[in-house]
Amino acid sequence: MGSVQGWQILLIPIVVAAISFLVLLLISAPLRTSRSPLSTQTSSIYFLFRDELLVDMDAGQNTQSADLANLTTWVDLRSWLDGRFGNLPIDLGQFQRELPHTISAIPTDDQATLTITSDDNTHRITLSDPDFISPVARHQTNALARSYEAHHAALENAPCAICVTDSVGRFEWGNSLFDKFSPDEVRKILDITDHSTDAPISFGFGTGQDRQDFELRTVAALKQNFHYITDVSRAVQAETISREFVQTFTKTFANLTTGLAIFDRKRQLSLFNPALIDLTTLSAPFLSAQPDLFSFFDQLRDRHILPEPKNYPDWRSQINAMIQTATGGVYLENWFLPDGRTYRVMGRSHPDGAVAFLFENKTDDISLTRRFRAQLELRQSVLNHLQLAIAVFGTNGTLIFSNDRLAQVLKVDTEKFKDVTVRELLEICAQTFPKSNFWDDAFEAIRAKSLSKPIITTINEHETDIDCSLVPISNGETLLTLHPVSQQNTTRTLELST
């Protein structure tokens, strides 16, 4: 579409300039029949080099050309000729002595040749172009055309869409990516370019998942406006995802009941959540001012949110130790405050040197734990005062708990009951109160998990009856009870009953 039109527009000034140059050249140098190397009408020019340095040159009236005037070495001439004759050698010494070396131009329609003759350290380079009177002008025109082709290819293969408008906004040229826009999209882009400024302009086509976002930048030059349209859809999507993530992240922090304080590598408060204000009673303006870590903990100390140290130097040492502990790994402590509350404070380090502190109110949990521990201690105390010896086995066949009476009845040390198994305890029972059938049956029932009803027996031991029972209880546990009963007490009880 626009590619053909742009090519024509940009080529016209080049062609006109070339034709004008040739016309002037022809006017100033009329044709002659002589083909002498020193003649201005010759179709050949030569350059003489000694030790890679240019010592003489015959280019006719073009000797004063700006391009030729800057030639001083073979490297300079090589750069001037390169492209038309391929990759020329870097060192003229590569050519053999007194053996002419001819190099043809690369384009098939170009009849120019480059002839190199060498004699020791002297080299004669001859540029011949039989179809043109001025090889210099011909070569410069070819170089300009190649430069135009290279620039045009760069614009055509640019990774963004490019279009050119004139000073009044009329479309002149667009590259291959610009040609992919639909007519309606082109009209919208041209309408935007009419109001374009130095600042980038964002726009898009489509909606939802099919939307494409672009950014337009305009550069004014040569009485034209060059517009660069870049597809920024991925960047916009990434920014949207990042913004949504930050919003979700912020909402999550805002709903946390745990107070969060994050200090950057400079030990300045960089992030906090509302729960931190509720737990510490620190004001939002103070936290928003990004206090340093010591100021933050000083405020906690003043508000009695921190366990009171014995003296201030110790307090500073405590804070330094806490920072070092958090930086080196994890700091975790319970703060028991004067008002009865208990805070669990955890500090964690980050790879970039930042430190995060979490404040969690564990008052209810600590109180519940204390009450539960007190109930366990009360239960154990009650069981220890019973005349009944008790042992409870878990489903894995180990002793869960027992009372002190069990050790007294079995005449063993309480330490033996730590991590004791069913078999080990029943073996102790069998040694103290021998009755093999009962203890074997008890062990087999527990091992096979087939105990569905109590197993009860009475063992007579030194005028004492031992009532032994094995009873299944909830969750698959098993209760073992040993109750020594004196025979005299049993007789009296029977008489009273009668």
C-alpha cells in the first residue's frame, strides 16, 4: 500500500540530485576523444599507494571531491569502495608482484572493474567504468542508492509500525507493519497523528482479550512527521496483572489480624498493615512517616507494648540482639505485657537485607493453654489419689498415661513407665501377679485389636485379692485397672451386706 508510494517519494530527490550532478559535470567537462589517464574525460581513475599510503591520484576534475579529499590510506579507499566490489583485502601486500588482479563489481548490471597492480611496496589501483564518463560520480551515485536501499530495508523491517506524513498531516508512506492495519485503524491512527505531540500517545483497538494497545511517538524532521507505532499490549497486560496483584496483596494484608511491619535495608519502615495500628496503638501518621527501626521500638516501649527492660542500655542491647537474630534467621519470642496480654513476635530476614516483624495477639491462646494445662494437672492429681491403679494404652500399643498408684501396686519405679509398650507393662504385671492365662489373653486381645468387652479376673496374692480388668474405651484406647482388695475387708463387707 504505502510502501510503493513512499519509495517513489524518497527516490525522487536522489534521482534529481544525481542527474543535476551529472549535467553539471558534463557542462564543465566536454567530451573528448582522448582516453589518457590524466584526462578529465576518461572512464578510468587511478590511485597510487606506497607502503599503504596514498601518494598520487588521478580522478580528473573530481579530485577535489569531498569523499576523495579525505582518502589518505588504503583503508580509507577500501571503505569507499567496499560494498560495490565485495570484501576487499585489508592489506595490499596480499597481491603478488607484477601480477594484475582484477575485481568485478558485484551487481550484474554494473560493468565497473577494479584493477590492482603491485611492484614491491607500490600498488596502483585503477577504477574503470566504461559506461560512464565520470567513474567517481557513478560510484557516488551507486553508494547513495545502496545507502537508500539499506535505510529503506531498515524501515521496512523495523519491529514497530512507521508512517510518514507531510507538514499538514497528509499520509506519504508506511512500512510493512503499518500496512497490516485495517483501513478503519489507519484512519484512527492518522486522526491521532493530527493531534500528536512530543509526548507519547496511548491508544488501542478491540475490547477484552482481543484488545491491542499501542503507543505512538512522533518526530518532526525535514518538513515531515515520522510516526512510530509500537505494540505495547504485553506491557499493558503485565502492568494490569501487577496492579491487580498489588491490590489483592494490599487487601490480604488489610484483612490480616496479624500486625505486619517491614523495614527495608536502611532500617526504615516501608510497609505496614492496619492490624499493626490496632495491636500497637501507634498512630497512622507516625507509621506513614517511615520511622527507623529504633524509633519504632522506642514508641512500643513508651506505650508498654514491649516488656520493660531493667535499664536503657540493656534495652538497646536487646533491640540489637533482636535485629541480629531476625537478620540471621528467625526471631521468635512471646512478649508478656504488663496489662496481661501476650504477643508473639516473629522477625524474619529477607535476601535484600530487609527485615519483617509479625505481631500476633496470643492472649486467648495462652490463656486457653494455661487452663488446659491446669485441667490436665488437676486430672492427674485426682488420679494419683485414687486407690485404683490405672493405665491407658493407645491404639499404637504404647502407654498414654498412668497414675502414681500403678507404680505402687506393681512395686516399680515410675521412670520405668516412660515410653513403655503394652507387652512390657503386661510382663511387669505378670511378674508381680502371676496368672499367665489372663495376661496372655489380655496382650493378644490388645494386639489383635479385638477387645470388644471387658476382661476381668481376680488374683490372690498374699491374702490380697487383686481385681484386674481390661476395658475398651473410646477411640480404640484400652484401660487397665488394678484394684487390690484385702480378704478381711471383703469378709466384713459381706457380713455387713448380710
